[in-house]
Amino acid sequence: MTRFTVAIDGPAAAGKGTISRGVARKFGFQHLDTGLLYRATGRRVLRGEDPVLAAQGLQPDDLFGDDLRSGEVAQSASRVAAIPAVRTALVEFQRAFARRTGGAVLDGRDIGTVICPDADVKLYVTASDKVRAERRYKELAAAGADVTLQSVLADLAERDARDAGRDTAPTKQANDAFLLDTSEMTIQAALSAAVDFVAAVYSRGD
Ligand code: CDP
């Protein structure tokens, strides 16, 4: 096996990160959280940079820092992500990562539809608004963030509406993506379902 690409999309806080990292670990693939590219661009814009220049100028150091996970940066990410030239600036990096030898898992909003329409496996991970907000609230509160369940719910609803409603690369389930609704599942059960699904394709060797 030289190349194998797994595309994982879905709305905010659906469990994509945990599932992507778990699938990557299980199969020995590398993982790219593409949301980080938009968050890093959004953080640069909050510091006063032009969105397109910020995306074009991203450096490896931009992908670090606890504040990348804040609600303020998430909102800025979602605003810059609606700008077509910002998305264009980030396409080639993501496609090159997907083509790397040894297998790749990319998670985001448009991986199965725009970045890697020929991915070997596509998953669309979702959960009810309430479940996603509760999961994200627990994560942020555990990390010491000053948030309430209400503020997290509002952040997710605003971003989901913007991300699904934009003209360029909106959040969307690809026609050939497997839908994994994790509302009633523990995250471990969701990961195990995703691993089984990937394994069924991977073991066929196609
Ligand atoms: O972790 P969470 O699901 O809350 O968000 P994320 O994956 O880190 O993405 C942050 C924001 O980046 C999203 O709200 C989208 O606006 C944008 N994004 C995107 O447009 N396309 C992607 N492939 C990944 C993220």
C-alpha cells in the first residue's frame, strides 16, 4: 500500500477529531486536522492581518497554541473560511498531505467533496446539536475555558449555519460518504464503527 486517503467531514464538535486520530493510530496513517489551518488563519486575522495574506503565509508555528481552540478563534476561522481565496490558498497543502505515502486521514468540512473527491473512504460524522454542545462544553471546561453550555451551543449554531450556508465548499455529506450519527453512541463506539468501516475497504486493498 502506498497511498490510502480517509476523508472525515461533519459539523462542529461531532467527534471528527477523536475518530480521525483513532483511525490514524489504528492503521498507522498520518492525520491532518484541517480545521487548524482555518483556526490559524483566523487567529492571524484577529491580530490584524489580511485574511488571504494570512492563509498564504501560514507557517508550521501557526498550528500551535491553546488559544487556537477558543470560541473567538473558532468564529474568526469560520468567517475567513467563507472567503474563496482563503480556501484556495490552503488547497494544495491539504492535497499534498492526502497523497503522502503511508496513508492519510484528513478531517474537516469539504474533504470528501472538494479536497479529496477520490478518497478511498469517506465518513460524514454528525450528532444532535445538544450532544455536540455538551461534548464541546466538557472539553473546553476541562481545559479551563470560561464558557457556559449556552455560549457553546450558540457558537456551534452560528458556525454551523455559516459553514453550511456559504457558497464555496459548504459543510456537506458527499454522495458516497458513510453517515455516522454518533448522537446515541459513546465516542469509543463511534470510533470502533469508523475503524470497522475503514478496515472493510482497506483489507480489500482497493
Ligand atoms: O473542532 P470544530 O469542529 O469545532 O472546528 P474545526 O474543525 O477546528 O474548524 C473550525 C472552522 O474552520 C469551522 O467552523 C469551519 O468554518 C472551518 N473549516 C472549514 O471551513 N473547512 C475545513 N475543512 C475545516 C474547517
